Amino acid sequence: MKIKANDYQANEIIKMIREYVGLTQKDFGKKINRTRSAIQYYEYGLRNYDTELLLAIAKAYDLDIIIENKKKSNKKNILK
């Protein structure tokens, strides 16, 4: 799975990844050391997460997350 992060809201990214890997909020949270409640808050946009968490998710599930500079079309960062 490759995610172009600029195309989504932060809360949508977490939910997309979780649904892609086919896990419940509880099971998804366990793998990244978060509670079901934390995952729920991220998905509802009630809690923000940082790049560190996104990197942990990308590593845990072997995902490429691309963040592009909107002013330029070249890739800015690739998180894996």
C-alpha cells in the first residue's frame, strides 16, 4: 500500500491503514503500543498524532507514506 498523505486528512490516514490491514482498533493499537481509545480518537480527529507514530505504523505494516511539497511536484519525504 502506498499512501500520498497530502490527499487525506490525518484522521483518514490512520483509518485507511487500519482497514487495509484488516484489524480492529484494539488489535491495530496493540501492534503500535496504543490503546483502542487512542486509535478511535485518531480516527475521529479528536487527537493529533506525530510523525513518530506515522513512522511506527509504516514500519509495523511495511507501508510507504509519501508527503509531497505542494509547491513542487517532486517528492519531499518518503516514510518507511
